[in-house]
Amino acid sequence: MLIKLLHWNIWFKEKIENIVELLKEYQPDIICLNELSRGLEYNDRKNTVKFVADYLGYNYFFHEGMVWKGDGNRVAGNGIFSKFPIIKSLYVNTSTPIRRGEIERYGSVYVETKMKAFDDILTIGTDHLIYFSEFKETEDKIRETDRLVEIIKKKKSKYVISGDLNVPPTSNTIRRVEKHLSSSGPNHEEKTAFTKDADIPDYAGWKTGFEWRLDYVFATKDMKIKSAKILKTEFSDHLPILVEFEV
């Protein structure tokens, strides 16, 4: 049987109505989204997690990685949506949260679901690693990668992880991940970011235009890849990745 998985950093400033239109067009079985939000003014304080789930009729799991200053009701994080029944979910904080501008707690969080897909139990994970200036692999980035690798090295079968890892393909982070998992494509020379200026002054690396591959899908070797492509869209500052697996 074929299963379609779509990964996308949807950018917390993008209108969620635009995001769901693309998701509806491609009808993936499993969706991994970074920068889902709740309580932010960019989406009229909507709970974008619930909006996506209700619009598509999918099961889901979400956990926040960023909390804005204030009452704690303005958050962003990662979510997994599935046509299949979700059996179990968990999250792991893969970085120590820091303060960054208006964001009181800025950190990365790995979310994972187990789901029953046809006759198989699949484990799906996603993370959005912290951005460091010019994508440098600082000591904090190394520790963040350590935590992620501790998770994925235990996965031996029926496992897929996606994420905006905020590092280029030549990075030590990607080399370490690929010691345990195989890239699901497409070719790492194909770019996913940035399609528009995110307009965040401290993020010097975000001003460099469409020249980065920051978004990835990896899987255990038993997950046979039938196709993989980067989708073109005007929405978000990243492009989505669509992978088709045979299980």
C-alpha cells in the first residue's frame, strides 16, 4: 500500500486558510507541520492546530516549543496529523529554551505519534531545531543534535522523521542523522528556503534569499520510497516536501 507524507514549516505569520488549501489539494495521509500556532495576532488568535484538524478531519497531536511574553496563551510548535488512528503520542524537548526578542521561551520540541496504517504500526516524528545565526553549529546546536540523535538511533523499523532542522546538507547535524536513517529525498541540492523575507532583524541568515535546504525527511531503510518532491507554493517562507512510501 502507498502512503503519502507531507512535511512543511508553515511559518507562524502565514494565514492558516492558505495552508489548508494546499493540504487539501494534495490529500496526504500524514502531515508533519512546524510553526503551528495558537493565540497569535497573525491568524486572528486562532488555534491553527484545531483549524487544520477540523478542516481536514484528521487525527492529530501537537506540542508547543515557543511561548511568547504575556499570559502564556501565545504559542507555536509542531504537530502531526493523520488519516490513520493514532495509538500513542509523546514529545521531548530537544533544546533548553532561551529568550529571543518577544519570545519568552524559544526552544525545539520533538513530537512523535504511533499510528495503525493498514496492517502496519508506523512511528512518525517531527522537530523544528533552533535557528542560530548564519546556521552555525554552535555548542547549543551540538547539544540539540545530541538529544535528537538519542531519539532516532533507537528507531529500527517503520519510522519516519521530518523537520526544519535549520542546518544545510553539509552540516555535522545531517551527517549524524544519516548514520542512523536514510534520506527520503528529494536530492539535498534542491532548496526549500527562503521564499520570502521573514522580517526578523536578529536572524541575519534569513536575509540571504532562496538558497537553503533546511527541511528534510528521513526514514528507516525498510520504508521504501516511491517518489519525493518539493512542492511549489507562494505560501509560507519554506516549501513543503511530499514523499510517497510503500508499506
